[in-house]
Amino acid sequence: MNSAAGGKETLMKTIIRATDIHKEYKLGKNNFVHALRGASLEIKEGEMTAIIGPSGSGKSTLMHIVGVLDRPDRGEVWLLGERVDNLPKNRLPKLRAAKLGFIFQGYNLVSTLTAMENVALAAEYAGHSRRESLEMAETKLSDVGLADRTRHLPTELSGGQQQRVSIARALVNNPKVVLGDEPTGNLDTVTSNEIIEMMQEINQTTGTTFILVTHDQEVAKVCDRVIHMRDGVVLDEGESIATSPS
Ligand SMILES: Nc1ncnc2c1ncn2[C@@H]1O[C@H](COP(=O)(O)OP(=O)(O)OP(=O)(O)O)[C@@H](O)[C@H]1O
Ligand SMILES: [Mg+2]
């Protein structure tokens, strides 16, 4: 069981396993991009992991497959002990809403909805009533420091505030895993540091697992693990150290 030290490293349950993932995108009749060529990944519960690698190495593609936003051509994805890569399409929205949260570089908020409505929408997808969802949204927005911005539209918020709304949306259903694709990519250094601190605090206080695709060294610095990708595969941790620049 957990030691008195109680660190994350004592909770080593695997929460996500992706094995030998292949993905090709079809560009033209006989033109394919082999985005993933046997990528494998294992994430432990409570870990905060950064995925880094050159542009085009397959980071977003892998994140989309792990987040069941897209299907692999080959390979398996297991989430919380359940195989999810081959589930029928109609089960995916509910699965995503209940188990996963997403944070994107461009925030992906619905421009015609207020902050509170954007967050509530995610709770409704998970099966909560409209009223319940709005209450949950208000609480989460207050948790991310936006109690006084709940009725603002995305265009009436700064980039950092919009990213907080998207963090509230990612967390509204208390997911086990939050997936981020360049969550600080559009933010200035100061705002970006606030967002990083916020994610780290959530990870530490709630044990939510974070997987963050990033170019940002400051994000990688606060993570427990840094995974390197190159040419559609995940490098071994030893290999990545050996081949990393600097
Ligand atoms: N929808 C798509 N259709 C065709 N090709 C795609 C598509 N999405 C990605 N690709 C290609 O797949 C490869 C991997 O792309 P991916 O977006 O996963 O890279 P990435 O590591 O996230 O890069 P970046 O750091 O620039 O975001 C690239 O060669 C890209 O051009
Ligand atoms: Mg990408």
C-alpha cells in the first residue's frame, strides 16, 4: 500500500496503455502520411507527463488516439482497464465526457456561449441536467479563479482567462485523465506560468493524471516524466536522453 511518504510514485497503477499504434492519413489517391509507426505509451495514475518531439513527429495524432477522438489503424488503446480503440462510435462521446478532459492550444470554446455555458455543456454531455450542469460549471469556474467572469463570452476574456475556462471545462466531470495539446502554446510567458502552476496544483491536489503535448520547456519542467517522440514512435526513455539535443 502507500508508504508514509505518500508520493505519487507509490501509486503505480497503469491508467492508459497504448501499444504499437499505427496511423496513416490519406492525402490523395496513392499518397499516405504514416503519422504513427508503432508508437507505444504507458501512463500511471496520477502522473503528469509531457510529450515532446519535433513538429510532425505524431504527438497530436497520438494524443487524439489516446483520447478516443480518433481511431488507430493498428494497435490497442486501454483506458482504466477497458479496451477503447474498438468501441462502437456511439459509446465514445459519453466515455470521453465521463473519463477524460481536453485542453487545446486554441481553447476550442463555443464563441456564442458564455464561460458558464461552455463549461456546463461538458457536464450535460456526461448526463447531468441543465440546472445541475450550470451549478457544476459555476463551481469549477470559481475554482480556476473566474467567479466574476461566468457570464462573459469568450471574446470578452483574455487568452489566459479563456484557457482557464477550458481547464474548468476539462475538469467539470472530475475526469481521471486530462489531455492537453500545447495548452500554453498561445499564451505569453507570465500567463503561461499561471496556467502551468494551475495544472500542477490540480494534479497534486486531486491526483488527476495529466498528459501534455508541448514545446514549452516550462511545462516539461513541472512534469514527472518527459516522453520523446520522433518519426511516429515514442522513444525509450534511455534512448530519448541519448538522442536529445543539449
Ligand atoms: N488530418 C491530417 N491529414 C493528413 N495528414 C495529417 C493530418 N494530421 C496530421 N497529419 C500528418 O501526420 C504527421 C503527424 O502530425 P501530428 O499533428 O501528429 O504532429 P505533431 O507532432 O503534433 O506536430 P506539431 O508539433 O507541429 O503539432 C505530420 O506529418 C502531419 O502532416
Ligand atoms: Mg501537434
